[in-house]
Amino acid sequence: MLTLTNPVVIDFEFKSADGCVPVPHTMCAKELSTGIVHRYACGQLEGLIAPPFPRDYTLVAFAADAELGCYLALGWPLPPRVIDLRIEHMMFDLNTAIVEHLGANLEGALAFYGISHASENKKEMQKLGGRGGPYTPEQITALADYCAQDVIAEEKLLAVLMPKLDESSLYRGRYMNCVATIHHRGIPFDVPTLGRIKSHAKDLKLIWIRKFDPDCEIFNAAGTYKVKLFTEYLRKRGLLDVWPRTPKKKEPTTNSDDLRGMYLTHADNKDIANLIELFNTISLLDNFNLYVGLDGRNRVKQFNPFGSKTGRNQQKGFVFGKAKWVRSLLKPAEGHAIAYLDWNSMEVGVAAHYSQDSNLLEAYASGDAHMFLAKAAKAVPQDATKDRKKTTYPPEIFEQHLIIRDQYKTCDLAAMYDATYIALMRKGLTREMARTTLRHHHKVYSRFWEWISDRIEEADIRGEASTDCGWQIKVDAEARNFNSRSVGNFFIQAGSAELMRLACILAVEQGLGVCAIIHDAFLLEAPIKDMQRQVDALCKCMNEACNVLLDGFLLGIDGWQRDKWVVYPDRYLDERGKGFWVEIQESLGLLEEKDVIPSVSG
């Protein structure tokens, strides 16, 4: 069993607002080794420059990133060790092969172990603490009492979890320090332009509807989406049979995730491209849930570290989870630059190393694993390339090569999740193409599929699957809704998540300006004069993670090149959303300069 050095259970109450850093006003902490309790009511934290207990301690908290965020807001040094009871409870008690997303609150964790909680009005107290002062003397006392009750409850939870904890628990806590640091830093944002878009969201929506649906074949004259109209629209154009459907009502979907695959397989169909562009933008303008603090920095609504069964973050309100053009709101502050450093085809590289499949290793070394598979399947010529500057083929043939590559890319990535051909069809591939690409994947990378099968069998025998760093899921093949493919998916995705975590820890702990964690990438911000040093240092951290976890097998890194940095006064521009961004700006100019209020039927 893990031995904790001077464990201190701590809880804060703080004013909270989406996009803002917390404003802590109440704290209670208990040193478990001595029994000393520290209680600070509203107004008493001011002037405290460090935690009021010995420096060498282990912070214990439920959802520790919130408490650590309060540390940073107060200017306190982060603790040397952290145990996050929420993360440990989710992994040890809730994470099984049949779940996809993880989540837990303190009440649920206590109930899981049959522990009662003294607070009977928790929701009211959370709301009171979250709004911030001023408070009456009675409210100040009530908040301090409530904070102390949470500490008592968390001490009990720690006691029942202790037999399960090990050194990997402290490693996950180390990552929580980094999560809090990144969230505290925030992402540099073009706040004025965000405000302009929000203030004209309704009119921008009508402009886009009129542009893409001038004859009201999808939206009625008032700008309201009508599924019957859309169904008939698809029928007239021969698209109804191939269009993805909603799970329950089996109606044509407008969900952006479902439509992404349609674009890949019908990239030459302008009707489909326009529809996807329309629906993505309308969805965003209907609910523009991006949050910016008083400091002008964008922050996610919820970071949700370890929020999936594979240990990946599940961030909510994340700018990188929106339409591509929205990323153009990212803009470095004066004198600063940002860089987007990502691992090339991360899952493919991880799968190649784990399985030691010679063809997959060769595919990854080629620099374009997706085109490699297309070539192996003889779907494109051996000299086909995705590089427009290097191709020797006419434009129309080159574009066809890109479409085929995208189809094999869909298969390549989905196969790492052990997807079936039916799943590929849901991503937009035709039945024939789904079967063909998946068949070639199994044939070309047969060693990889043998390795996956062995890992699934091993996990079934052991009753669990785990990473080298200790993240694990329970496996019960007899459980209801069990799917062996979800176990096969775990190894690649969880291994990739561990790479991201270790690289993040190494980078943040040496003070690099990481301001966002994307699926397989980091967003780095630094003063222009220090940018080269920080980019080089981040690359070293990413390589060191590979050295430790992939035995020296280095994944390729992109985005480190100086010409790919975004330097003030420029803004971030994703090529896939660049045209959209330009049109949004033109529409804004029209609305602001000419005071035009459009109508769909006008």
C-alpha cells in the first residue's frame, strides 16, 4: 500500500465564472499526520502567501484541479505531491470496458462506499460559494462549516481508497498540477472579434442560411430548420440513401461529427460540402459557448482530465472542438507568438511500435501512413503523393488521389479503434469502400491485428487492461454490452494518452508556456524573443516521452518550424477553415458598416 508523506486534505470555496480563474474566499485543511485543522473563512485568506502547513506534504482533494487552481489564483506554490480522489475513484471503481466516458462527484463517490455526508443542502451551499461575496456573517460561518464538512468526507473517502493507491496515483496527481497550470494560463484570444460575432450571431446565421439555402429548401422563411424539407432536398439530389441518420428517429442528421465522414468520401460533391459548412456554422452560432475571462484569455468550461476510459481529457467548451474557422480567434498578445506542435499520425506510430508490425513500421516511416495503405491496396499509383508541389499528375487526377487517401485515412484511424465496416459506413464510406479498405488494412497489417487479438485475450484472462503508467480498466467478457473491440481500442488510445501526459508534465514543470492540450498536440505560447528556445524545449519533452514509453521509438513532430509559428499581430488560421473565416469577416463588415438586417425571404 502506498505511504503518503504528510497528507493534507484540503477544500476551497471560491467564486467561479465560465472562462475566469477562481477567486477563493474560504478554505479548510486537515493535516492527517498531526490532526491539526486550518480553517480560513471569507476574508481571512488575503495576505496568506503560502499554504499554512509544512512544505513537504501531499495534497489530497476531490477534483484536485479546482483546489490547485485556487493555489495559483492565490499565488501559492503548487504542492510537491497530489492525490486526486476523484480520478482514483473513477479509475479503480468505475472504469470498465463497457463505458466510454467517466465522471463522478463527491456525493456519488461517498455513496459508492456507503459513506454519509453531513451536508444536507450541498447544492445551495455550492451556489452560495460560487457567486462570491459580499456575505453576511451567518453566510460566512455557514460556508466555512460546509467547507470543513467536505474535508471530513474526503478524509473518509481517502481511508477506503488507500489500499488501492500506488505510485501511479502520485503520477496522475503530478499531471493534475499541470492541468491546473494550463487552465490558469488560458489561451490568447481575439476578444473584440469574438464580441462582434456574438452580438451579430443571429444575423450571421440568417446570412448563411440565405447564402446556402436561398430557395428555403431546408430552412423555412423564418430561418427554422425543417427535417421534412431537408429530407425532400436530399431526395431530389439523390443523396437521401447515403446521408447519415439519427440513431432514434432515423432522420437525416445535421450533426457535425456524423457529417465529417461524408465530406471525406464526397469531397468532390459541392452540395455536400456546402451543406456541411452550413450546418456546422448554424450550430455554432446558435450556441456560441466559448468562454473568456476578465484577463482576455479563453478557458474551457470543464477540463475533465481522465474523462474517458482511455485516460484522455474530455474538455467541454474547447475552441479546438468547434468549427475550424473558429480557431482564427486565437491570437497571440503583443510581443508573443504561438505554435501548434503535434505528433504525426500518433496512433499509427504507437500501434506500429507496440505491435512491431513491419509493414506498419514502414508505413509510419514513409511520412504518410494513409497514402502508404492506399498504395499497398493498389488504389493509387506508387508515386502518388499528398504534396501538391511534388505530384506529377494533372490537377484532377491529383485531387482524386487525395480523395482516395482520405478514404484510407478514415479506415486507418478507425481501425485503431477496431472499427467494423458498418462503423466506417457511418463515417461516410460506401459499403463497398468500407469493406475494401478494412479488408486491405487486415491484410497489409496482419501482425498488428494478431497483436490486438493477443492483448484482448490477455486482458480477458487477467480481468483488466493497463498502461505502463498504471491507467487501467476492468475487463469482464461476461458483462452485459461487453464489446471486445473496446478493449482492443484501449491499448493504442491509452498508450497515446500516456505519451501526451508525460510530455505535458515534462514541459510544464520546466516552465514552458503550454496553454492547451489537444488530442495529439500542444499549443505553446511564449514571448517572441524566447519562442525558439521554448519550441526546442517542447520538442525535447515530446521526444523524451517517446524515449521513456516507446523505448526510444521517436514519433515525428510537426509545427516546430519557424514559418509555422503565429507571431503577433497575425492570428491562427486553419487552412480548412480559412475561407469560412474570411466570409464571416466580410459578413460582419456588411452588418456593421451598412446596418443591414437580413431576412431569409427578403
